[in-house]
Amino acid sequence: MGNKMSARILIIEDEPILAYALEELLTDEGFEVVGVAGRIGKALQLIEECPCDAAILDANLAGVSASSAAVALSARGIPYMILSGYSPDQQDMAFAKALRVQKPCPPDKIIAALRSLLPVAEVSPPV
């Protein structure tokens, strides 16, 4: 293992094929995927238990708005992006300040959006 810290990413996505593809993409790009959740209960549990640097959040998990996950991430100061097939005006107000990426989306755009959320420095100074 190198001494470069990988950004730890949480994936919250209810389509298993897409979640798997995201996990593969992020791993290939040098990120560490700390957890994958397809339901809101599991998502909230992972946000609580898995330290992460950023999250990719589907706006809708199996018919349930992921707004409570957005609130939980925000409360912890964890940046996140919304990856959704819904247009912004169809999404919950909890996502108003989030970086949004419309599905379907090319992988390089997802990576660029994710990198834009993370601090430029590889290791952030302690706060």
C-alpha cells in the first residue's frame, strides 16, 4: 500500500447493477468504497457507523426519498452528490444545496463531480 490516503466514499444507490458499477468505477479511480446501501435504513446505519469523506446519493431509494440520508450527511459535514434520474424540480428540498448529476451520466463526469467535493489537499490538517 502506498502512503497516499484514498478518499473514503459511501455509495447509496438502490439499483444493484448501478451500485456495483459505481463501486468498480471508484475503486479503479483509487477511491476506497466504505459501504454500499440500497435502502434508507441501511444508508442511515452506514452514515452513522462508517467514517467517509464523501457520498454518492440516489435521490430515491426503492420509492422512498433519500432526504433523511442527505440530512444525516449534512449534519456530519460530509459532502455528497445526488445522482438521480429525476430533474431537480422533482427532487426533495433537502437536496437543494447538493451537487446534482443527472442519470444516465458518463463515468468521467461522476468522477469529476466527486473530486470537486473533496479537499484539494491529500491530507487535510486537523480542525
